[in-house]
Amino acid sequence: MANDKSAKSIVKDASTSQIGGASAITMVPPGRDNIEGVFQPVILRVWQDMSKNYKSSMTRVLRNVRLHREQVQVKYANIQKSFLEFLHRFDNK
């Protein structure tokens, strides 16, 4: 009886989980019915957590790549400016 109660609470928790303001997937896709019904919500929750972590990690990584690219562009622009100043300097000929 206790196992049935905990299994029902797991199913209930999985069906009400939210990711990014939208309701989360609560059913296993067709062809994946080889997973016991009690474990489906747990596996779905783990999958949703992994995908959420992946998305946030990739967002952070790509943001850092963009910031690095912008910094490199500024650095090369400064090098070019310094070189042009060097070329246009006055010489005492």
C-alpha cells in the first residue's frame, strides 16, 4: 500500500512540473513503453533537468564566445590604429 501511495505521488509531481513557464512533458513517447509506469515520471524529470541544464550551459558558453569575439575585434582595431599611427609618425629627414 505504501508503494502505491509513493508511486501516485511521483506521477502527480511529474505531471505538474514546469520548465520555463510551460508545462512539462508528462508522457513517455510512443515506442518507449518498455519503462515501468512508476519510473516514467522519474526518468522524464531527470531528462527535463538535463535538457534545462544543457540549454543554460550552452547559452552561457555561447555568450562567452560572443564576448570573446567582441574583445578580439576591439584588440585588433587598436593594433591597427597603433600601426597606422606608427606609419604616419613624423620623421626627421
